[in-house]
Amino acid sequence: MIDHEAWRLVLAVALVAWATALLLEILRRAPALSAGPGVAARIGAAAVGGVALWSTHVLLLAGTPAGAVEGYAASALVVAALVALVGALVSCVAASSNLGTGAGLPFVAAGALVASVGPVVVAQRDSLFGPGVGAAAWPALVLGVGAALAGAVAALLLARRVESRDGMAATAMRVAAAFSAGGGLVAAQAFGIGAGPALLDRDTVAGGVAPGELTLLASVGLACVLAVVTLALWLDARGRARVRKARADLRRAASTDALTDLANRSLLEDRLATAVLAADARVQGAVGLLYVDLDGFKPINESLGHGVGDRLLQELALRLRALVPVRELVARLNGDKFLVLVESDAARDSLGRLATEVLETLQKPVTVEGRELVIGCSIGIARYPDHGAATTLVSRAEAAMQAAKRSGGSTYCFFEPHMASGAREQVELLRDLRVAIEDQQLELYYQPKVHAPTGEVTGAEALMRWNHPKRGLVSPAVFIPIAERFGLIRSLGDWLIDEACRQARAWRDQGLRMRVAINLSVHQMRQDDLVDRIAEALSRHKVNPRLLTCEITETAAMDDTAATRQLFERLARLGVHISIDDFGTGYSSLASLRKLPAEELKIDQGFVQDLESSEDARAIVDAVVKMAHALGLKVVAEGVETEAQHRILRALGCQELQGYVFAKPMSAQALALWAMDEVGPRPLAFRPSLFADTSVSGHDTLTVEPTAAPRSATH
């Protein structure tokens, strides 16, 4: 069983080791602090060390036979505490300033000696230096001094080696340093105290603090102080760790795609620049770049919703990352486009094999929310230095990808010089399109809609045309994708809305109340202020909202999101006529369709073109017409090109028709002349309700045919 003196010795070593570990940790952090906090940290470390040594001295002193009888003078203990603090401060300043060198080693040792032996000398000055002190006391003092110096030096040397270690090795070094200092300093005090009481004259020591109180103060009090300091250091370390993690997250976010966790374009461009420099330093060095663009992703994203599209992208990104070697970089450029940077083996044959593997891997079915989706991709490959500088490598790979798409998709192409001309043409068209918007080179053409039973014109669809000064009339199929890709679709959409409303007002002033239909793209539907801009255009030109039809594709309309439903509701409250365009090409459900405040369905022209030759096409159109009528929707068929198609659609019950058999798209002036003077492609009457006097207020009331009566969203 351990006696009281041994217990005190073990407790003293543990407390001093604990304090030394805290002291070294504070000193390790001090150099990173600014001047004021750095000084405060060193003083705090000195306080921890000084208090620990003084408390240890008291703890050991209270365990001597003399201490058990008498008690000790408070004044002597106060002076001993000050000596311990001064010695500890000297050691801390020297250790903190010279932790990585040996220059401060003498000062550290001297401070440790003062802090450990000093309190013994002060508190026991009468017994050590008074009359009758024998030679037997001095060997103990010498051993104490040696133990103090050895412990301090060993602790400092171990602390210096911690900086070159990490993990468990660093922790072991810190523990060894703490116990080296603790053992040496406690041994110094034990030897000094052991030398003093043997010659202690009880009559010369004034009664003071009781030994039991000293023990409680030295052990419990010091433990509380050390616990508080430990907690403070732990909280500080935790805060620093959070700051480091936040910084790491920011750096990661700046270089990583949030959806797929792949690299983003910024990181890829940095790696590409580094890879090109490395390739230049090698003999026949090369870098390969694969531009991967998914085939058929847009219809899936628009028909099944962006949530399904996002999960599909995540799954394909995982496949791509698993397929490509770890040493290569896979990045998501934007949308459904990915880039693969190949540095290690960029030989042409190797790049072709990798592209083949990517094609085979990505076209395997993906199950998302219980749906099995199959999607392919087109890949363009560019190689440095064969295909140009690093700054053009991405655009060259993209040009090759576009060539792969034009050849039918689900294949790969290497870049060839003639492919760059198409990219240059897009850049030129983009530049000219910006000018066209500013210089009013755009124009709306209008294709009439005809009431099937009577043959009367009931309205017109606005179709955008670009009168290029050099290229002539440019089709929307050419410039609309460029506008969508490069962010000009909003400007085009704003112009379309304003111009359609302006023309409706101009016709009204001529006595023609023509209903105008405009097409809203998916990009416009994602704009929060779309309805506000439509309302502002109607108000500015003083046009009745019922004179405007907004045609929205079926795939966009069936995007079952809160934003889409809100858009339909806001358009309905505004009072505009809502039509679902290209019906039959998407994935409509009756449950979704009946919730929309739409008033008409527009059958896709692909079904109309096959009416004469396909029983299936007639059956589909017949089913669509019956379903629409059951829901209270008017049915419009577009792309009517023959009299036979005209007769079939009338027999099936379509209310309105549109197509070349009646009239091709024409300018606003030509349509007005046709209405007023019957000068047109064929003799057609305009519905009488389209002609009326302008009201006094400037806003029109509109007589709507019964088949086009407004339908509530809760039909």
C-alpha cells in the first residue's frame, strides 16, 4: 500500500507534468500571435508553471514530519511563490524565443532552477542556512539542482523534436517532455525539502497555515487552475480547427462543382496550364482533353424535373470518376458537359480507347426514382500540342464534340482544323446578334390561326426573324440556341414580349383586334420577374391581357415544381390566354394537366404530318382531342399543309388550325392588308369579333368564342 509521502510525490509529479504540457502548448502557439497577445500568452504560461511549482513545493513540504506538527509562515510561502513565478517567466521567455535553437538553453535551465529550488531555499532559509546546518544537507541540495537542470533541458530538447513529428509520435514526444520536466522539478524540490527538515528547529518557525489546508490548496486548487487552462486551450484549439475547416471548405468550394463534387472549370484550367508546362519539359510530351456532352439530357430534365436531372448527373459523374484513372482530372464544365484532362498517357490511340470506354459506361441504364433512364453522350477530343495552344484546347475539344453530335451522337471525334470555322461562325453570330438587338434588325412575322368549322382567322402566332445585313433572313433555329447558350435569351424574350404587345396595339388602332400568341422558353420561365414584365408591356401599350396568348411547351409545363405552378397561376391571374404547345412530345399526366389553368392544347406538327398515312397518328390525335374536350380545353393543330389534313382535323373536332395550307408567316403589315382588303394567300374571312371600335379608355373588351372560355386551375 502506498504511504502518504509516496502518494504526495506521485501527485506532485502528475500535477507538474500536466502544467508543463500546458505550458509547452501555450508557448508553441505564442509565436503565431501578434505582439500583445503573444506577450500575454508567455505571461500566462509562466503563471501556470510558477503556480504549479509553488503548489508542488507546498504539497511536499506539508508532508514532512515537521510540517505535520507545526505549520508554515504565510509570508515565506508568498515570497516562495513570487520566486517560482519569476523563474518560470525567465524559462518561458527563453523557450518561446529560441524553441527551435539551442541559444536559449542556458536561460531555460537557469529559470527552471530558480522556479524549482528557489521556493525551497526561501521557505526553508532558517533550516538550510541557520546555525547548526550540517554538511549532510548539501549533497541533497546538489542533487536537487542537478535534477532540476536535467528535467528542464530534457523537456526542452524533446519539445524541439515535436515540430518534426505528427500524429501519435508528436503526442508521445509531448508526454515525454512533460514528465521529464515534472520528474526533474519535483525531484529537485524533494531533495531540497529532504535536506531542510532534518535540521529544522521547530522553535524558529512561526505557526501559520495548517498542513491540511496547505495540502488542499496545493492539490485541489492547482488541479482546478490546470483544468481551467486545459479547457481554454481545448476551446481555442477547437475554434482554430473550425476556422481551418472553414478555410478548407472555401478553397474546396472555389475549385469544386457543388452538385457532382467534381473539379470545376477554374481548377481544370489551372491543372491544364500546369500539365502543358510539364509536357513542354518532356520529350514529345502531350496533354489530352475529352469534352463530354450528354445526348438527350434536356428532354429528361424538362419533362421529369430538375431533381431527377440532378440525380442523373450525379450518378453519371460517379461513373465517369470511377472510370478515369485517379491521376487524371475530371471536371464538370456546366449543365450536362464534362471535361477529362489526360496527362499521363495522351497518345492518340489511348485517348480513343478512353473515349470508347466513356461512351459504353455512360450509356448503361440509370435508375432514378424508380425510372430506368438511358442516355448517351458525344465526345470531342483535342490534344496538345497537335491541336493548338493551351488557351484554345477547350474550344477545340468542344468543336470536335459538336461535330460528333452532328454525325448523330453517341460517338467521338478528334479535332480537325475545319471544325474551328464553325466555332468562329458562332462567335461572329453572337457578336452580330448583340448588335441586332440594339439596331432593331429583329422582326416578328405572324402566322394566322384559323377557326376550323368556319375557316375564319381568329388570331396569329408571332415568330421571330432576324434580318441580317449580310446574311439575309436568319432562322430562329440558328440564333435562338446561341442566345440561350450565351445569355442573350432574356434580351430577346423582353423584345418579343414588348414588340408583340406594341403590334397588337397598332392593329387595334387600325380597327383590328388580333389575338397574338408568343412562345415562352424554359429559360424565360425560370425568370422570377417574367409575369411582371408581361404585365408592364400590356399596360404600357394598353392591350387587353386576353389579346395575348402565352404558348409553353408541354415538357416545360409538366415540370412539376412549385416555381412552374406559381408561374401558371400568376399568368392566369394576369388574364392572359395560356396554351400548351408541342403537345404529345412530353410526358403529361391527366392529374398534372387538369391542375394547370391552361385553355388550349396545341398538337405537335409531327402527328399532323402523318395523319394521311398513319392510323396510329389519327388515333393519337383523336384521343388528344377527346381528352382535351373532356377537360374543357380548346384544341389547336399546327403544321397543317394539305387539304386532306385539314379535312381530317375538322372531322376529329379540332377547333383551330395553323399551317402553310392557309398562310405562311408574314409581316404585320401584310397581315393587316389581308384583313382589311382580303389581299392574301387565299380567300379567308377574319372573325367579325376581331373588328370593333376602340373603347374610350384605350383598353379593349374582348369577345371570346365559347370554345375558348377561360378555364380555372381547379377544373
